Amino acid sequence: MKRKILLSALLLPAVMAFGQQYGGMWIPTELNEKEMKSLGMKISAKDIFNPDKASIKDAVVQFDGGCTAEVISPKGLLLTNHHCGYDNIQSHSTVENDLLTNGFWAKDMNGELPNPGVTVDFITDIKEVTAQILPGTENLTGAELTKKINENIEAYKKAQKTESYQTISVRSMYYGNKFYAYVIETFKDIRLVGAPPSAIGKYGSDTDNWVWPRHTGDFSMFRIYADKNNKPSEYSKDNIPYTPKHFLPISIKDKKEDDFTFVFGFPGRTTEYLPAIAVEKIMTETDPAMIAVRDVALKTLDEKMRVDPATKIKYASKYARVANYWKKWIGEVEGLKKSNAVEKKKQYEQTLISKNPAIKPTIDGLNQKYNEQAPYNLHKAYYSEVVRNSETLTLAGIYSNYIKAYEEGKMDAKNNEALKARLTEVYKDYDAELDAKVTAKILALYANKTPAQFLPKDFGMLKDANKNLGTIENMSKMSVITGRGNLNGIKTSDLNKLFENPKALVANLKKDPLVEMYGSFKSSYFETTDAKVTALQTDIDALQKKFMAQQMETDKDRKFFPDANSTLRVTYGQVKGSEPRDAVSYGYQTHLAGVMEKYVPGDYEFDVPKKLISLYNSKDYGVYKDKTGDVPVNFTATNHTTGGNSGSPALDAYGNLIGLNFDRQWEGTMSDINYDPKLCRNIMVDTKYILFVIDKYADSKWLLNEMKIVK
């Protein structure tokens, strides 16, 4: 598909000016308020997080343990991503009423759908508790240190007074140099309110993943319910909509380049303070290894998917899962190189050493340990990716674990059902013949790239990919786990019958050639590699903790933030386009016209619902068009985000909701390791598009009536 580069009405200047010096996922009680104000923020840090009165933090929740969501009405209405609500939308779908395909819009509160097990967490207070957690740990290391810290954490938690619906989580920051306590309130009655069809909510799904320009309406809506006293409660028909301490007004004002914006949410994991040696190993060794394995797997799948429509449908989701981080890692490597990350870190380390010579032994120690760990870590990368990307080896691993659990007497009814559910998920779209080809090729790559000291016995024979195909295909044909071998006529698709006689099944599995090969593969890895990686990582972690403390003690000009660890954070930046490569310039905003430019009738990624086409043709845009006369769909900014920020609110200088975070531009995915405002962009759904879909497409004005819309 040809891509049109969508430029903004005003072309980007040849050289972009950046007032932003750092990224950062800031603890809300320790914001870099000075830089935020310099970039245009009009509110105060206390307006964002105040434990003593209503503030923006009272409208931001962790959604179902992973994503972020925000309260957008005085009646507990929640907004998050479509992909964050996907499992819940799917759980309410049937063949006759497919909500993923058709979308869902409750007509009133009585039509909202409960989601058992789904929770949202509010953070009501954050306190630094380092002084309570570190006493007694001064001369401890390894397991003893961990044990003492855990004892101190438990003692701290027991000493706090909490309500029945509250919990306290104590989290390590700065590699164990500081600790913070979070008071959490958990709500357990969360109901589905609305979701666009996947043709809007997942538009461009796999092809456009990590990519800009983007045209995805990635949003869904839920509602928090509480008991009659507005407190958390298990689901009950007597529960009422939750009245929040604060909800976010929604702005539909036009955006301009350089407008201030900040994102409030629960980012998953970053590693911004690694030494240069660690970044170099990621960039030149482990990322390329993982990319290489997935590259072979994806090409093998693609060959079959291109010529067989049934395989294309069956493997669409699996292909997307494999491609997701493959694409991310490619962008990460490119971004690290383009931003000169390793050299910059080396220069920074030398600057620190010049100010504090005591840092040199720490850096030398890190260099030594990372170089010592490198061959083992590289083997771990290849091994893990081979097992992960071969469904056949994944099945062999599951059955190997079953043999062990059965022989140890651990296979009770609950574990049996969990095992069957896991196997059902793998077998659902499994093509044994196709996966034999994938397995053969990635094992050939593994055998060629792995030094002899790490190779299992006989794996040296697997270096020739062409010969390999016959070997693995023959093993697959004889294997019980692939469903191609014979187990008294029982098919693996009939799992209940398969597990009727566990003794006979175990006996057969022990002779299965693929289970035997997997066992040899796994044993060799654990004998040669796993313990070494773990032991060296323990040494590295201790040095990294020391290095982090030394950085903070030495660099008085820098304001530090802790790496992301799924706790509540604020990141900030400005609305901006990008110039990711030579002669390529992207505007900061896409529009509905771009949706139609990509439209491919009947395509699983780029189809467009008939009603949306009709709205486009009639230009029935209402108040949701911008100065171009079109409806804005997505936009980019320099906010420093990562996984877990999905569904996070993007807010303007006054704390109004202007967008919904859902992705990053792949040229800047190295932001998890080395944020650079010149290259790193987060991607958000524009609130104008969200409200346009709710109003004009879904005809759900009753929801708009709950909201405070800033025009």
C-alpha cells in the first residue's frame, strides 16, 4: 500500500527547535514543574497531584492491572483504549452479536454490561518511605538484602491504617536507592458502556502498528459503579454510578504546533540509566538476535499467508503478535544509532568521573560484568526467541511441564482445566505443517549463530536449513503433540479424551521426538547459561544501584526521575511533527480524509464502516472539524511514554483532556532506553475524533450530555 505523507497546513521548519531538555516519567509528587512551566503549562503541580484535596490524579486510574483510563464525567464514565478493553468487548461477543465487528453502544445505564474480575485502581496518596525501608540493610547483599527489605516493607504496611477497600504498595525506585508507598483504592464493578467497531478502533491494526501517520480511533468506554455510599463494592444490581472527586473536562479546541501537553498514567518499564556498555550490547547483540529469529519466522509465515487465504485469516493474529516487538526492536536499534546513544553515554560517564573519580571503579566493574555476561545473554536471547516463536516447541514445553507435574502428583482438577485451556489456545489456529517449517528454519539460525559450547548434543546437525526441513517435518509427522502422530486414534483437538488416561499419555509423550528434542534443548540451556546469566545479573544489579546513587550525588545540575515500573507517573512535552529520516517530514495531525485514503473495501485492517463513509461524503462534521474543515483523528507530541501508558489521558496546559495515548512512532521506540525529543513521539487519538464518533457515528448524545466539553 502506498503511503501519503500527511503534512500539516503549515510545513515544518527545516530545523526544529526544542526547548525540552529531558524526557521523564515523573512521580506526581516530584514533578519537574520548572521545565513544565517553561514549555507552557498554566496550572500548578498541586493541581495535578494533591493528596489533601481534589486534583487531576483523582480522575486517573490503572485499568484492569495493565492500561490506564480516565474519568470524564461526574457519573464515573471512563475512557480508555479499544485495545485495553478488547478482551472485555470480546467476552460479550457472540457469533450472532459480534461486538468487536459491530461495536457496542449502551442506550442508557441499564444497558451497560458488567465485566466480572475487571478492576480500576485510584492512587490517593504517595509518600517516600526510604527511611523506613532501608534500616538494617547497610551491609547486606543478594538474597539477604531482599529478605530484609521485604521484612521492613511488611512492617511498614502493618503499621498503616487503611480502609477495607484500600491497599498499600511499597515500590523500589532508582535501583533500590529509594522507596515509595502508594495508597490504592480499588473499584470492582466496572461496566462496558461503548466501543466503536474494530474497523474504527483497530483501523490499520498490524500494518500501522508503531507507525506514523496513523488513523486509529483506539478508544472504548466503561463506567465505575459503587455502593450507595460511593465506596468500592463487588458487582451488585443495586450499585450506582461512582461520583468522582474530579473528572476531566474535554477540550475540542484546535491544536497548534508547540502546544504544551502532558500525559498522566501508569508506564510499564524503562531503563534510562543503564551504562553505555549495556546499551551497546542491546543495540549490537541482543536486539539484533531477537529481530533475526522473528525475521525468519515472519518470512516463513508470510510465504504461506500470501498464497493461501485460509492461512492468512488463521495466522493474522499470531503474525501480528510476532511482528509487534520485531518492529519495535528494529525501531529501537535504529533510534539508538541515530541518536548516538552509546557515545553520548560514554561521554556522560567521563564527565561524571571527572567530577567524582570514585565512579570509575563502578563503571569499570559494570564493563567487566556486562562483557562477561554477554555470550550467555546472547545465547539466552536466541534460545528464548526460538522457543517463543515455534508453536511446536511451545507445545513441547507445555507437555514437558505436564509430565513433570503428573509425576510429582500436582495435576489436580484445577490444574488440568488450566492446562487444557492453555493447549486449546495454542491449537486453535495451529498448522503443524507450516510450523514445522518455521521451527526448522529458526533452529537452523540458532545452530549457526550459537557457539558450540552452548549447543545441545546433535544440534550441530541442524545448521543446514534445507536438510533441516526434512528432519523436523519427519519428527512432526511422528509426534503426538502435533496431532500428526498416532495416539490410539485420539486427536489432540479432543483434549478431554486425550487426558482420560494420563498414564498412557505420559508414556507416549516421553517417547515423542519433539518432546525429547525440547527436553534436550531446555536442559542444555539451563546447564550452560541460565545460572550464569542470573549470577552475573545479581552482580550487575548491585553495581547499577551504586552507579545510580553516584549519578544522583555527583550531577547536581540534572533533575532525576526514576525509571518506569507501572506506578503512577507524569510525562510532558509539546505537540510536534517529526523529521525521522533524511528528506522525510511528518505533520503532527492526521484527519478523516487520511482514513479514506487508506480505505480498502473488505480488508481486515483498512475497511471502513459504511456509516463513517457516509459521514465523510456528506461532510457532516458538526463542531468536530478543525480549521482545515476536516475532523482530526490522531496527533503526535514529544511526551515520553511506554507500554502501560495505553489509555492515558493527554492533557493541555490547563488540565483539559485533548487526546488519548495509544502508541509510539517506531523511529523513537528507543525512548525506553534513551529518550530524545528530536526523535521520540507518542501517538494519541484526538478528542475531536472520539466525540465525533460518539455523537455522529454512534448517535450516543446521552453520553455527551454527561461530559464537560470545552469549546
